[in-house]
Amino acid sequence: MRIDIVSLFPEFFDAFFNHSIIKRAIEAERLSMGVTNPRDFSHNKHGQVDDTPYGGGAGMLMMAPPIFEAVESVISTYESKFNAFNLIDRAEVCDEMSLIGTPNKDIRRRVVFMGPTGTPFTQEKARELATYDQLVLVCGHYEGVDYRVEEHLVDETISIGDYVLTGGELPAMVVADAVARMIPGVLGAAGGAQEDSFYEPLLEAPQYTKPPEFRGWSVPDVLRSGHHKNIAAWRQKESLKRTRLLRPDLLERPLTKEELKILKEIVAEESEQLSD
């Protein structure tokens, strides 16, 4: 998968690209990433990318042309590399020269603007975005961008929360990180992503590591038992307990028979504790 970020501040992403899971994914060639500065596509000698809004108002807006051209550039570059790869791939298996040059498949691409008016970012959206060949994340700045970017360039606008940030760089990192975790092979441990909170619509069960006892607080015996079936059952129950306590809204959906059964047990146990 390829993730391209369009941002006025490419240096913001240096550490993000060079540490932890993202770095390992890039080195393992599971993921490639890059940042393109729309200032490189400015139409004047001063590199101007913003101007005052029509109709008046505070602040400056990013202009449409540099953003459009930056996005079109990363799309064109990816298409060239993608088709070149297919040329090599098909040349190795195809004897008829007339077939060489026909791409093996269409490129699946999504262009996303990071903005406060967008739909809330969720784990489900991260899973969806991870299915694309190329993801382009457009970062706004100043007081926003010319609306023609949202209206005619991007496929959708995504928000990471109901609060105001200086620019779209931090949201782009959040989205890129969450999406990267969904790419097969990026996380070392099998099932690592599936065990995260929100991968399934439940919070993750409590986790523990050494020492087995700390300041009088012990790790639950079942987790040290080595009995995998019992451990799985404990984790499922604790996950439902935690979700019911901290995020009951996540249970406002059709529940499985097993989930309903466990929730009844939890409610019964809580009632019994109250009656003691």
C-alpha cells in the first residue's frame, strides 16, 4: 500500500516515518509513504499558497490550484510506478508482446481531506481505507482550504474529533497509523490488530505483564494458568465488562447469542454483589 500526505510542513513527519511500526512496515515493503508540499506547485515566485477569503473574514485560506496539482502529481507518480511494475510482471509470464503494457488491475485509490467538517474516524473506516492501493491524505492549514478542494478533488472528508487543531498534520498521522496497522503483515504478532480495542466493537480486556505481583496487586490466576480456552473466555467476559462500564454505546448494536449470555451473567453477578 502507498500512503501519500499533502502538507505544507513535510518535516513534521520525519519522526513518524522513522520509528516503531511505521518504520518496520516501510522496511519490510508492506507500506510506502511520502509527503508532498503544495508550495512546490505555487504559481508565483514567492511560493504563496494562501490568500484572503472572498466575502471577507478573518485569516487566510489555502488556494485550490497548488493542492489540486500536488494531489494530481502524487497520483500520476504512483500510476507510473504501478504500471511499470505491471509491465515487468507481465513480461515475465507473457509471450505475446501485444499484451504487455496492459495493467493487471485497476488502481484502487482514495483521496481524503483532513477537516473538522468530516465524518468521524473509526476503526471500521481504518479497515476500509487499508483495502486501497493508494491513500492520499490532504492536510489543511490556516483557516482552511478553498471549498473547491472538498467539492471537486477529494473523495471524502474525515475528522478525528470535535476540536480545533492548527492543521491537518496530526490527524493525517492518526489516520495513517491506524490504517497501517490494518495492512496484513505490518504487525509482527499474528492477530495483533484483531486484539486491539475497537478492531471488534468492544474494548480490549485488561492486559498484564511481569511481575506477577506488584504492591499487593496480583495478575489474575487464569492468565497464568496456561489454559488457553479459559483465558479466551476470561478475556471475552472482561472485555464485555469493560465496554459496559466505559463505553456502553458500543453495545447498542445487535449482540451475538454468546455476548447476550455473558452480559446476563455479568448483570447477575453485579446484582448478587449489591445484595451481599
